[in-house]
Amino acid sequence: MEHTVVSASKFNAWFGDNHVVKDVSIGIEKNQVIAVMGPSGCGKTTFLRCINRMHELIPGATAKGSLKLYDDEVYTMNPIYVRYKIGMVFQRPNPFPNLSIYDNVVAGYKLNGLKMAKADMDNIVEKSLTSAALWKEVKDSLHKKGTFLSGGQQQRLCIARAIAMEPEVILFDEPTSALDPISTSSVEQLFHELKEKYTLIIVTHNMQQAARVSDKTAFFYLGELVEFDDTKQMFTAPSDVRTQNYITGRFS
Amino acid sequence: MKWETIFRRILIFMSIILVLIVIGILITLIKESIPSIKSLGIGFLWGKVWDPVSNIYGAYPFLIGTLLTSFIALIISIPFSYAVSIYLGEYNPKGWLSNLLKNTIELIAAVPSIIYGFWGLFVLVPIIRTFEAKIGVAPYGIGIFTSSLILAVMIIPYAASLGITLIRMVPSPLKEGAYALGATRFEVIRSVIMPFTRSGLFAGVLLSLGRALGETMAVTMLIGNTSTLAHTFKDLIFGPSNTMASVIANEFTEADHTVYLSALIELGLVLFFVTVVINLIGKRIITRFTNN
């Protein structure tokens, strides 16, 4: 498929001897929102962190199998480049506390020592904050510390920071689990706008959220990818009994 | 009275005793310094001559000696304590090697200072002597430079063990945030860990400095105990000298009249103030750091 952005085949991941992702094969298409759900400890977050090679930062963590970004094997690419192309937003908002809002947005460039003209930088900041639906709220306080913002604003700042690098894919690791309902809905709304330009992969605990925001849903159980299908299909007529049990709340 | 009350009062009493001891020391220092303050005045601090035989007392050579040994020691020790902090805090925070290194570094602080003095005298001094002959200064072997080298080793654990703890405390979501933007490990250290721990690491350096200023035994054995200031900078660094602590240790037994003894005690008072202030500033920074 020419529209496939991220694809895995027979992909495995371990923490030491603990086999947490088992033989996962999946193809994720461009400009879609993919929800990844499953009970705690099912390997969904680990799989997500394998996609931008964050998994290997943990001592003892290993991975094997094929994982591609378009036609390139992620595990033979330079991890730095992989993380440019595949951005990530974390469970808890983590803006850099020593940087201003402005500097947080361009942190990816600054961290890597990329020099650029002030005007270009201003441009990136405005564009990214606008895409993250934060520009109007912060345009007059760009040089205040990012940590003064509310939790929801901080999370949108982190999204802006990821967007600023112009990635192909953005990974979200339970991005609203630390947010209040209003902030959650503002972030969810954002997903609909972001998918026009990016491919979003969202790990979530929350089934309603998966149903609300995603085009397709992947269900992980005990390290395996049990089912991957259109979200509507999955929530109305799942093909696997384990998915059925999870959705109907027989285990969580 | 109920046992609960008695027990609590014992605890309070014990704690108060400690505070009283410190205050008592301060009062003694001030009281015993009075004869010297009266007869020498504030000029004591910048008097360049220390000649007990002619009854002339000036603290300036010892102030210079103390500050020079401490700051040179600090400059030598900082790269080591920062390197160790970063390595054991970030690169290798767990495992037997990490624990072995951390314990060894903490052991450096546990070695009695007389042993450093001995080791310096028998091992370091001959090496320095050869080195001094090569660069063309009088090969005493003992002096400010030698003392600073030993002091540098002795103070590393103070900054390093605090540094290790602080760097391990950097929240991993912050580091991961930087990694996820494509930062390398070095960039994460430079742009996330360093700004986050800067003030704490500085406080560690201050604690080291406080320790260096007051260190007595090892320095007394290695500094050469000369109360006159050398004329050239080279001779000052490589020649024998004296610090406030070393002159007190060397001379208090022979201080045979009131002003002499009182002048030594006044030196102690100055040292007390300087180290207390430096420690307070250091502790202040640490408290502010750990509260955030």
C-alpha cells in the first residue's frame, strides 16, 4: 500500500527476559487517527515507544523484527532522525521548566543546535502554536515560562513542540490521562484537525475516547495485537472474543 | 508526669544542648578575641606581617593562604566531581559498578585527614619537588600547590555525592521529552539535566569550599608553615605558606602571652564566620532546590 506510513511485521520487544510485544504485524495509513487500546500491561505503550525507538533508552530493553517508516527500516536508521520524523507526546505534560513558551516550541531545533533566522523561528512558533490551538491564548505571553500554563495548555504546548519539527507521525501516550475533562475535550478536538497533516497514533485507556477520536483501533492483549480494524466495526461487531470481552467490560 | 511528656522533653533538651554548644563556641571565640581586637583593631585583617617575637600580628598572609589553597583545590576538584556526578547520576545510575564507585567516593570523605597528610608528605611531595625543579622554582615540594592537590581529593565527595543524588532526581519525563525531539545524550545533559541541577551542583561546590577552608591537619602537614608572603605569584603558589587553620594548629601551644593567643583565636573567629556563611548559603540553595 502506498499510503502506509508505519508498518510492522513480526515485531517483538522485551524488557530483559520479559516478552512484552509479541509478533505484532500492522499497517498504519497516512492521515488517520489510530487508537491503541488494551488492559494495563498489554504492551501497547511499549509498542508505541518502539515506533520512535524510545523503548531502547531503558536499560535492558530490546526489540526485534521489522518496523518501517514508509520504506525505511526504523531500526537501521539513525534514532535521532527517527525521532525527528516521529514526534511524541507523553502522558503528563512535560514542557521544559527552564524555557519560555517560545523556546519550548522550538526546543527541538535548539536542543540539536540547529541555527535559524529569527523570522523563520517566529514563523514556526506561530504556526505550531496555531495548529495546537494555543496561539490565541499565549500570543501575548510567549516569553513567560511554559510551566505557568494550565495542565491542558501545557499538553497543547507539548503538542506544538512535536508539530514544530514537522514530523510524519505523532505518537501520543495516554495524552489526556492527567487532564481534566475540559482540557481533555480540547485535546481530543485537536486530533481531528491534526490528522489532516499528520498521522496520529494514540495509546488510550479510555474506550470512549478511542471511539470518539479514532478511525481505526488496535486492540492489544498480553503483548499480542488481537484485532486491528475500523473503529466502528470494532466497537459494534468485534471479530475476536477477547476484544468483545474487553469492550463489554468483562475485564479491564 | 506522663512518660510521653518526659520523653518529648528529653528530645527537646538534647537538641537545645547542641544549639547551645555552637553558640557557646561562638561566644568563647568572640570573648577571647577581645584583647586582640582591642590592641590590633580592624587593621589585623590586612596587616602583612606576622611576627610574634616583635608582637606584630597581621592576618593577611593567612587569609591569602587560605583563599588560595581552597580556590585552587576547588578548581581542580570541580571537573572530577561534575564528571563523577554525571556518570553515576545519568550514565550508570544502577548496578554493582555504580554502587562500588559511589561508595568508594564517599569513602574518600571518611579517610582521616592525617592519612592524607602522610600520603602527601611521602608520595606527593617528592613528585612535586621534581616537577618544581623542572619548571624552575625553588623545589620545596611543600606549599600551597601541594596542599591544594590533596585538598582537591578530600573535597570531591562533598560535591560529587550531592551531584549524583540531584542528577538522579531529574524527572525522567523531562529527559524523555528531549530524547523524543531527537536530542542526543550529550544534548540532554547539556540542555535538560544541567539547567535543572545547576543551582544544586553549585551548592555542592560551596559545601566543598566550606570544607576546604577549614581543613587543618593535612594542610598543616603540607603547606610549609611560613608566615611571610612570597613576592612573586609563582613563589607564592609553589612555595611554603600558611592558612588560618594551619597557623592556629602550629602556634597555639607556643602562644605565651595574651595578645598572641588572642590573635590566634581571632583568626579562628574569622574562619568560623567565613565557613558558616558559605555553608549557610549552600544549604539555602539546596533547600530551595529540593522544594521545587
